[in-house]
Amino acid sequence: MNKVVIILLLCVFIDGVIKRCSLFELFVEGVKDALTLFYSLFVTLMAFMVFVQLLQSSGTIELLGRLFSPLLQILHIPVDILVLGLLRPVSANASLSYLYSFYEIFGVDHPLSFLATLIQSGSDTTFYIVTLYFSSIHMKKTGYALPIGLMMDFLSVAFAIMIYLKMFV
């Protein structure tokens, strides 16, 4: 993979020399553009990361897990599946660590690991997407993006559970 990157950089360099471009000035201009984009996104991204940390450390997700645990016990699904489904729209890293814990506890071929994988791959980090993408274009009104994204995340978790119940229970 490193060789591919080096070859790509060499091709860009050779193309710039052939076209007689000022490669260093173009590089510096690109870095300046990237820094202005980073500066505009940094505040929003930092606020989002604080929100995720507060949500995880406040115990909100665990409280919701305990609230739904009777229903999940009837379906023979551990509460951690619900925690994974709640964390996925908020934080990719937190949901990946939960997925990894499923693999460690049950193994990768276990039906519950299959269910966790379906949830992880079927849903997305909706809050992150809405926060980052809409702030990058300075759009304040998100319209229906957040409710529809959260509804799709809910449906992906529900369909993953239905597939799990149909195949394994």
C-alpha cells in the first residue's frame, strides 16, 4: 500500500512538472484551505465530542438498557445489543468497542455476534453525520435529516433483531 502512495505522489509530481505548475505554492494554498476548513469544523466537532462523552458518562444509555431489559429477556437478547443500537448513531468508536467485546465474549461465529455485526453495519453515526456535514456547509436548519436518519437507525436495529430471531431463535 505504501508503494501505491509513493507512485501516486510521483505521478502527481511528474504531472505538475510537465504542466510547469508551481508545486510548492499550490501545496501551501491547499494547506491553507484545509486549515480554514478545519477551523470552521473544529468548534462543532468539539461540541459533539463533549456531547458524546456526557451521554456515555451520565449513565443515560445504561438507564435505557435497564428500562428495556424485560423485553429483551423475552427475546433472549442481551442488553448490550440495545446499548450497541443506542451508541451507533452517536459514536462509531464506542459502538465498535461494544462490537469487539461481543467478539471477545462469544466469538465471531456466535449468533449474537452476527446480530451485533448486523446492527453495526446496518446503521450509521447519524448525529456525527448531521453535525459534521451540515456545519461544513454552514447550514443551520437540518430539516428532516436527523429524524429520518434516526428512524433509519431504529429500523436497521429492528430488522437486524428480526433477522436474528428468524434465523437463530
